[in-house]
Amino acid sequence: MLFRFLRNKEIEEFATTMADRFVKRCPPDLQDDARPMAAQKRESAMSAIYSELGEFRKRVRLGVYRRAELANTLKWALKERGYKSGFANSVVYDMLIQLASSKKG
């Protein structure tokens, strides 16, 4: 009950939007494709959604719990759209690394 109170609608909407944009740039059928073109599309899709993190971070303070909520929501949104658990985890892990390495400002 307490954690439901702490949920942030803006974080959930942002994560869902990130997943939707990722699907448009890199459909789930490309997640296991070994061709260089598919790898390039995956990298491009990841870069595109990560580029939005800076602006979002300026609007919303992302502490530990909010980062966890963002990561978890993105992970489940990707899985619901047809991505395998391992692939979704790698996208989320990369996003968290991107958040940790970027400076707030």
C-alpha cells in the first residue's frame, strides 16, 4: 500500500513512451538478429531513448526509488511489447548506466 502511494505517474508515462519509441525504431523481431544492420538499429534506438533522459532528469528528481520505478516500468513495458527478458534487462541496465554517468544540470 505504501509503495503504491509513492508511485509517480509522470515516471510511468515517460517509461511507457520510451518503450513505444524504442519499438518504432527497433521492432522485437530484431532483438536476436545478428546482422550488422540490426545491431545498428538497436544501438540507434537505444541512443534515441537515452537522449531524452537528460531533459526528463531536469524536470523530475530521480532518486533511488524513482530510478528503480523508471527501470522497472521500462523493463515491463518492453516485455509487454514482445522483447525477451534478457534483452529488456540489457536495455534497462544500459539506461541506468547512462543515468549514473550523466551529470545533473
